[in-house]
Amino acid sequence: MKFGLDKARTFWVLLIGLTLWKVFLAGNLDIIQDEGYYYYWSLFPQLSYFDHPPLTAWSMTLARQLFGDTIWSVRFWPLAAGFVFPIIGRALAREIFTDEIANRAGILLMLCPVFAGNGLLMTPDALFALFWSLALLATCKAIQETKWTASWWLLAGLWAGLGFLSKYNMVLYFLGLGILFLTIPGKRAHILAGGLLSGIMALIVFSPVVIWNYQHDWLSFRFQLQHGFSADDIKPWVTFPEYLGGLLLLATPVLGALAIWSSTRSMVSKETGRRFLAAYFWAVAAFFGYVAIKSKVEANWTMLAFYSGIILVAADWPGYGKNLRRVTVGLLVTVILAGFIYLSLPKDVPLSIGGHSLDIGRVEEFYGSQDVAAAVLKKSKEIQVDFICVDRHARFGAIAFYAPELRPKLWLPKKGALRFPWIDDRQWKGKTALLVSNKPRAWPWFQTVEPIGKIEIPFKQHMKRTIYFNRGIGYQPVDR
């Protein structure tokens, strides 16, 4: 049996093997705190939420009907989306190129670190990536039709609308259409009519979020615009190089550089399919390059540029030198194996040499949330408080997930009325709370605050999470 980067057999063996490994990891790693935050949303379905559209929560509400109050209600959808994502990428590459290039594209997408991680954790990016890939496949089919037909454009609009329900970044799909309008002159009427039709469909699907924002003074839209274009203390000569570095690291520096090179060359290609993919690489990369001049760009914001960029690398693959191809694949396999093996280690097994820890700091996100929730539950019973205040929304979510009996008593004083408008904190006016934070903090919402100790939760032998407890007496709700 022959295996190779352009073989269908390799694609399916890798896909099934990596998915099974992800299922193992999903069942053994604690939810990260953001996952708990989104899961808490799913207990209270709304038309939308303060800092994200609602599909992440809606999907977990549905999963909970199948899996109950378990980790699989959180991680079923990213696992499913992560399984389908490279299959769609393979289908898009086959639509434009050949079966061999399609297999190669699917394998490279599967091995790309940012997409491998995205198929494990339930964040807005998990479903956003799925619907982005589906929208591009439908759009490609629509553009390649000899005669203009509505069906593919309507389907593209449906996927785009669902993408908007996942993450506002889906607006870049229409920026990509704009670039296509400019770079494919023979299809301009086709693209203009199709873009209008798909935009109407997307708006219909996205309408719950528009309605929610209208009812809440456009709160979520304003928050995301401020978040994405903040100009406070921004130094472009710092943020822009950071953006470029993050752009390269998302797919490993070698594959990232190849994606940029292939996408740049393809912008002037005579082949419509290549220009199509390049347009969607640069719609994302150029937009966030502009944002990086005005604000800090988070690395995950740009990841969908590499969806089309990697497909172009797969098409150009034979033209790269043998050694470059080996280095590219070797680095991808090394990063994936190292990451998955590391996360597969028991939480008490350290990574160290000579007693010096080599564990990465952010690994704490996968360990200790259960222990934190248990410690908060125990402390709340010891001191008999009326409710519990948490300093951060992500910690709130993790405690809510692992200590469900505390959910009716949890509150977030800072921006809680925005993040959880279904909770009326006026019910606790004048009452006593257990205050939970990861460092000493001021709690100005209480008349009196008394320190009552701290706990340290060890993991990986050399690392620990510290939780500070205070008693807050005489809660004064913030005016709504």
C-alpha cells in the first residue's frame, strides 16, 4: 500500500487517526475557561450576546439535548467541524485543480497547527471556519458556472449567514467578493448579482443578531468595533511586526511563508481559480494588516487566510525544491505530534530537565478548572454566603460548568449586566458574597471586604494556580 502527500489513502488514514486522537484529548483535558463561558450562555439561549454572535451557544444548547451536562456538549461540535473542514478544503481544491492537488491540500490543512487546534476547542472560530470553507466552496462553484444561476449564490449566502452567526469576521467574505469583482473582469456582472443575492440571504440568516443589537443600543457591534480598532497607546512599529510574526507562526513559518508567496503570485495568474483563492487570502491578510496599524491583532483572527493560501501551496507544491518540501512537512508533523503528545500527558507529569520546568505557561488553561470549581464550592459552604462574585467572565464560566449547583448564585460585578443580562443582581443588594479572584483585587461594589485566605492548586509538578478568597459584605449593585 502506497502512501504519499497526494494519495487519497493518506488523507483518510490521517483524518481518522488525528480525529480519534482529538476525541481522546477532548475527553481528558479540562475545558478552557472561555469554553465554560460560552457553555453558560447555552443555558440561557438569546438572540445574541454582548461579545459574540449566538451560534456557539445555540450549538451547545442543541448538543446538551444529546449529551447532557457533560464535556461532550462542549466539544462535540468542534470535533465534528474539525473532521469536516479538511474534507471541504479537499473538495474546493478538486473543484479548481486535480485529485492529487486536492488530497495534498486536505492533508496540509489537516496538519496546519492552527486548524488542528481549532478542531478541538469550542470557540467561535470552530464553526466560523466550517462555514467560511462552505461559503467559499459554494462561491467557487457559482463563479465557475457558465450561466448565472441563483442556487449556488443562495447557498453561499446561507453559509455566510451562518458564519456571521459564528463570528463577525465573516464580513471579510464580502471583501473577498469585492476583490474578485476587481480582478476577474469577465465575471463582474456575475459576481455583482451573486454578491447582492448572497448578501440578502446572509442578512436574513443574521437577522437575530441585528434585532438583538437594535434592542440593546447596538451594544455588541459597538464593542467589537472598539475592540478591533482601538487606538489607545498603539505603536504601529510594534503591532504591525507582531502581526506579521503571528501570521507566519499560525501555519509554521515555512508553510506560512509559502502561503504568502503562492497567494501573491496567484493574484496575477491567468487562472480564475487561482485568483479566487488569492483574493480570499488577501481579503483576510490585508484587512488585518490595516487593523494592525491601529490596534493589536490576535493571532487567531487571521487564520482563515491560510485556508485558501494552503490550497494554493498544494497546487504549487511540485515547483518547490525537494528539501523545502521535506522541511515543510517535517515541521508540520513535528509540531502536531509534539503538541498532541504533550497534551496527552497526565496533568501531574511535568515536562522538565534537571528540575527546571519546560512547560508552557498557557497549558494551565487545560488543567485545574475542576479543582478551582471544587475549591469555590467548598469555601462557599464553609462561610455560608448569599452569592458568589467572580473577577473574570472566563473564570465564571469554568466554575459554572464544573459546579452546576453554584450557577444560581454566581455573579460577575464588572460588566455582568452586559454579559449576563438575564441575571438581576439587585436580588443580592446588601447581602454577603464570596469573592473569587486569581490575585488580590479591589471590590468597590461592597461596603466591607475581608480577606479569608488563598489556595494553591498544583499541576505539572512545577506549576500552580492561585485563587484568592475574600468576603464581601453589603453588596451595592451598579445602576443599570
